[in-house]
Amino acid sequence: MIKSSAMTYAILLILFASVFSLVVILIASGSKWLTTTFHNKEQVISNLFSALNYYIAHPNYDTEQEIIVSGDTCTITAMPWGMFEVATVTSKKNKFSLTKSFLLGNRSHTNNTVLYLADTDQPLKITGKTTIKGTAYLPKQGIDRAYIEGTNYKGDELVYGEKKKAEKSLPLLNSHFLSFDVRNFYNDYDYSILHQLPDDSVFTFGSSTNVFHSVNPIVISDAKLIGNLIIRSDDSITVNYNASLNNVILIAPIVRIEKNFAGNVQIYATERIEIEESVQLFFPSSLFLQDRDDAFKRTFDAFVQISENAQINASILITSTSPDFRNPVKLDVKENVHIAGVIYNQGETQLKGTVWGSIYTKRFYLKTRSSSYINHILNGIIDRTSLPDYFLTPDWFSTSPSHKMVIMGL
């Protein structure tokens, strides 16, 4: 009986040792598998950002790029997205794959320009609390104090920074914006048409751009729309305060953003853009008014108006393919407006608010209760020093050195 029990114990011991050994082998094998899996995933992520950095240093819109990173393959595609650019990177290692899109902008390293006022043979005159901080390019007649509406200039210096002589024309835009036609905006995109505008959708980048196009006016109300979406009307677009838009592009002759709206949009218009009171446009929004009157005789006013108490984190571009000196394109910035970004206006600018950044304009205008003035600023502030170095802007200028950087992941 004792020998039989000893034999049983021996068999159980051997069985236990075998099971234990098998468990140890499985744990070791599983640990190695987990280690390899985590390593592969980490390598996929690392390769993706290495490929992104490669694209930033070697941008190419035209073709899909395929590069080898650490022995693995990454593919990169890119497309313009309004004033900015989207790069989509796919990284693969063994059976693991990761695709991520990034919105890119430009940072100018040397441009400290606060104001570029084209030389139209008229001086700039400032009064009230007007402040100009940075390098100012001015007409040969220079800058002087003015007395308007019972108000003198309050500052100690006319320009808090360097003064330089401006040319007759504004700095040249790059070739893309010189040849750009907003009416053909999405023809260069790989796009698919939506038959109705959804109420709540996220449109991912890295696939076809979604386009909703109507010949009738479009009103966007109580909708949540994000991403790779272009909304176009042949008449007008109105965005209500209760709409939620993020990275969406709007195209119409007339675009109106209603009071108290808050969101991130890029706006393209050919007649006017109206930003109502207390609107908040978050970075990286942008506004582009392109006057396309080919007859050199507009029958309507082409303008961008930004109403009181609006907070605009957006660069603003205003151009005209056929400038009418009797009725130029206009930018009207009302009281208590704060804009962060770069403004480029081939027409006239009225500044009663604050710009943290730069203004390039052919001339200023000022309307008061009693009179109108040319090249006058009353209580306007332009401060280049308050725009952070990391604030990224569109790549507008043909000669300005810039460097691409990531604005955000999409």
C-alpha cells in the first residue's frame, strides 16, 4: 500500500512539474509575443512621425511618396486644405498598420512686419489710442499725428519699432494665389458629392473629400460637422449660432456667420463675408474674399465686415482680379474686435479694433459721424509682438522664407 501511494505521489509530482514547465514556457512565449507586439506598434508610431518629418522637409503635392524608415515602408499623400495643407501618413510593420492625418501651416522666422501700407502718395495719420508695434513699411510721406472727433494722438512714439519705405504695390503673392480661382475650388480634389447635408458627421481625411453643392441658399443650423467637408452654394451660406463646425470649408458668393457662433471654419467668398457680433473663430480658421468681377465695373460692394466684440483667430486675404479704384474691396474691423493673424488686403481697410499680427493694405479709410478720411486710423491697434512665434499662418508670399509645422492631428 505504501509503495502504491509513493508511486501515485511520484506520478502526481511529475505531472505537476510538467504542467509547471508548460506554464513557464507559455508565459515566456507570451511575454516574448507581447514584447514583440509592443515593439512593432512602437516602431509603427515612430516610423509614422519620422515619415511626417521627412515630408515637412521635402513637401510634394503632386504624387504619393513612398519611403523606407528603419527597413519598413511608409506612404505619404498630401493635399491643400483651404489656406493650409493636410498630410496623411501610413506606416506599416509586419501585420501592423497605422494611418494618421495632420494639418500643416507655415511659420515665418524673420518677418517682423507689423504694417505694410502701399505708397499711394499719401501719409498715414493716426490719432486716439492707435498703437503700431513692429517694423512698419510706410509711404515716402511717412506718418503723422491727426486730430479727429476732438481726439489727439495719445502715444509717445508714432511707431514702436523700425520704419521702412514701402513700394507702390504690396508684396507679391505666391503663384498659387495669383492663379487661384475660387469658383473652381474643388476641381483639383478627389471628391464625392453628397446629395444632402447631414446633421451630425465626422469626415476623415486620407479619403475622398466630401462636397455638398447647392444652387440655392444654404442655412447651417443645429448641425455638428467635422473634417473633410466642403459646403458650397451658388447663392449664399448662413451659419447659425447653434451650428458646430470644425475644419470645414465654406464657399459661396456671400457667407454670413451669425451672432454668437463659435467654431473653426475656412471661408471663401466672391462678394462679401459678414461676421456678426460676438462671433468666435478658433485657430486655424481663415477668410478669403476674392473679387472676381472681370468687367472692371462692379455693381455691388465687395467687402469683409467683422462686427463688434468678435474674436477672430484667423488670417484674412482679400484680393481683386480687376480692381476698381472708384469702389475698391474693403475690410471693415469694428470696435472691440480682436484678430490674431495676418491680414492682406489689396483694397481699403478700416481698423477700429485690435490686430495681433500684421496688416498689408493698399490704404486705410475711416468713417466717422461727421466725415470720411483716407489713410487715417482712430483707436486701432496693430501689434506684431503679441503674435506668438508658434502661431502658424498660410504661405502667401512669394519671397518670404517659411517652415512647415504641424498645427494639429486630425
